[in-house]
Amino acid sequence: MSREAIILLIGGIIFFIMTFIELTFCFIENEKLRKIFKIFPVLILSLTFLIAFPNYPLVYVGSLLGVVGDLILIFEKKQVFFYIGAVSFFVGHVFYLISTIILSGIEYSWYHYLLIAIGYLLLLVVIIVGFRKDFKLVERVLVSFYFGIMIFSLINSFVTGIKYGEYNLFLISLGYLFFLISDSLLVKKVFKGEYKRDDFYIMSTYVAAEFSIVLAFVLFVY
């Protein structure tokens, strides 16, 4: 068994244990212990990738930015911390998108990047206009940038995966589907109010998202 395989095996076992503990506390709604264990699943995921594949910083830094966002969102009831956490996640998504383009080995032509820019701008406009009754303008702008990059990353990885036969990209698409569900539930909690076992639904889909995306990168580099 290779060094990388041993690291992935050990890291994977610890990751699933930490995930089980965190989701258990979310399910029984033990707020104190939930917050204590909140960052550990994705932190273990990030450190496992870092130790196994130290030459791919965009991946593990992107994942670690999710950990930073997790830490900040412990204080999610204060909207300023919610926004700061969202910025950390947004930068992480940018790193993931760049990693996807680099590690997939697909050479995009200039017009592909142009279509990316145009598509992203159109998504921003749709989100800003579509949610005008639900959020203030500044909130709509922030939400549009954040959800826009996730929607685009999902579509881009799925379409590119089909076009070039890079089936690992489907794991990234699945990850971003989970991300969209998780963050939609989080936005509902922050802006509309808490609901029964909200943290369980938010964290289970969030951890699934991070795991699916990082697993795709592992398959690309291993």
C-alpha cells in the first residue's frame, strides 16, 4: 500500500468518525457540543489531502477556507459574521473552480472563458432580479455572487464531464448540488428563522458537498 493510500485510509476513518459525532449532536440539537465539533470533519478532510498531496495547494487551501468559514459561522446569528464567513467560502469556491480547470487536464479555448464570464454575469442578473422581494439590494448582490459561482461550477463541471468524458467531474457537480441545498437551508435559517433540526440538514449536506468535491480531486491526482 502506497504512502498516499495509507494517509487517505487513516484520514478517511477519522473524517467519518468526526462526521458521525458532529451530525449526532446536530440531530439531538446539542448546541454546545455541535459547535465544538463543527469544524472537525472538513478540517480532517483538508489536512488529509494536504498531507497526502502537498503539491496541490489550491485544493487544500480551498478546503481550509471552508473550515475558516465554518468557524466564523458559529456566530451566524450576527449577520456581519455571516457575510464574512460567506466571503471565505466564496474564495474557496474560486480555488475549487481553478483546481477543476487545472486538474481535469482539459484545455479550454478563449471563447470558453468568454462564455464562462457571460454565463456567470447572466446568473448574477437572474438572482438579483428574481429575489428582489425577499432581500435588500446589498443582500441580493452578495447572494448572487455566492450562489452564482456554485451554480456555474455545477453546470460547468457537469457539461464538461459529458463533453470530454471526464466522469470525475460528476462528483464535483454532485458536490455543488449538495452545496446549493446546504447554503439555501442556511440562508433560510439566518434570514427567515430557525426550524427543527436545521443544523443537521445544513451540516449533513455541507459535509457531503466537501467530501464529494475533495474526493473528485483525489481521483484526479492519485
